[in-house]
Amino acid sequence: MAEFGFNEHHQNEAINYMRFARSKRIIRLKTIDSCFEDLKDSRLVEETFTVDEVRDMLDGLQLVVRGEVETELINTAHTNVLLLRQLFSQAEKFYLRLQTDISELENRELLEQVAEFENTEFKNPNKTNQEISKPKLAPLNEGGVSELLNKEISRLQEENNKLKGRLRTLETQAMGALDEKTRAERALKDLQKVKGEQQEITSLEDTVAALQEDYQKSLSVNAASQRDLQDNLVSAKHDLLRVQEQLSLAEKELDRKFQQTSAYRNMKEILTKKNEQIKDIRKRLSNSNVSILDTSLMNEPFASHNKTQNGG
């Protein structure tokens, strides 16, 4: 820091402020990182998202990050004002009037020198720890400033204790709420399980009822089919008997009609004549023992009669 013309005391003060600003910056960056992690854990639980869902998540993240950054910038500005207040208060005790050049705050060369000094100063952790362990210099006005600092420290400690107590209370309430949520989720799962089992039982009952109804219908259909088959069998038997009777009548009617035909009468006359001829021949040949001739004459009328029946 020799380029800035600081003595050792002021250099240590500048280092302390840079350490304070660095710690605040790290905390705020962790807060911003936690915003993204919360978004990942709370919203990114599905594989696909619509455009509206992504836009909604990004808008929400934008609001959170914007709020964190804005809060840090406002806090940094207010912190710088408090630092100037300390410097101005000490200067006024010695009737000094300090002046600042706002344009130098954007001097790129000086800003790069400060960044290089910060990197060099905080690169070695051992050196940083040594700087922290250095004893603090006594204030110029031991009476007033020391008393105010002690009161401020006491107030901050008391406020810190109150915040710690409140934090413990909130943690206890949060743990109780978490336990209550866990019990509620477990009860909900049990209720859903019981509801699912009841639905399954109802479905099985409906299935059994449907099967019983189908079985009764099948029995009714089988009984009706059996009655129909018996009726058809009886009807078929009756039809068979009727057809047999009709066939018998038809045969009788056919024989009657055949006997009334001229062919039948002619055949009957021929047979009668042949029989008379046979009788005459037998009388004439009764003493000659010619059996063969007699047999052939007897077979001739029967052969003619068979031909006539087959032709009819």
C-alpha cells in the first residue's frame, strides 16, 4: 500500500475493512448460491417443464437474486457512510475538515491496485491470521470513545443473545412443525393405502357379482337350450313318423295304381296264358320224364314277371 502513502497503522485499518468487506461479500455470494440451490431442490423435481413453468421459475429467481443484490448494495453504501462517519468524527475532534474526491472512486488504475493488494494480502492464510491476532491500538480518546464502544458491544451482545434465543425458539417450532408434517404425511399415506385396499375390495366384489350374474345367465341359457333340443327332438320324431306313414301310403297307392295300369293287366293275362300252356305241356309230357324242358318253361314266366316289376 506504499503507493497510497499509508503508514502502518492506516494500512492495518484498511486491511481490516477489506477483510470485513470480503467476509460480507462471501456471505452474500453464499446466499445467492443458496437461492439457486433452493430453486433446484424445490422446483426442479420433474424431467420436463413447459415454457410458462420455466418463465415462472426464472422470474421468481430473478426477484430473489435482485433482492439479495440490492440489499447488499444498499448495505455496502450504508456501511461506507458509517465508516466515513467514524473518520469525520475523529477529524472534527481535532478541528479538521476532510475532503473527498468522488471521481477517484472510479479510477480504474487505483481500483486495479486495490484488487492486486487484496489478492496478495489474502492469498496467504497464515499472514491473514497473524494480522487478525495483532493487538488493537488504543483509541485516542480513552474516555468517551471507549465507553461508547463498550455500550455498543454490550447492546450488540444483548441483541445477539435475544436473537439466539429467538432462533432456538424458531428452530424448536420448525422441528415441531416438521414432526407434525411427517406424522400428517404418514397418516395420509396410511389413509391412501386403506382407501386403495377398499377400492380393490369393491372391485373384487363387483367382479364376483358379475361372474355370478354371468353364471346364472349361462344356466338359464343352457336350460333353455336343453328344452329347445328336447322339443326339436320330439318334433323330429313326429316328423319321422309322419314321413314314414306318408311313405307307406305312397307305396300302397303306387301298388294300387300299378295294378290298375294296362301293362300290369297285360302281364297278368300273359302269365295266365303261360300258366295254362304250362299245364297243357305238363299233361303231355307227364309220361316222358323231360324235367329240363319243364324247368325252363316254368322259369320263363317268372323271368318275365321280374322284368315287368323292375321296369315298373
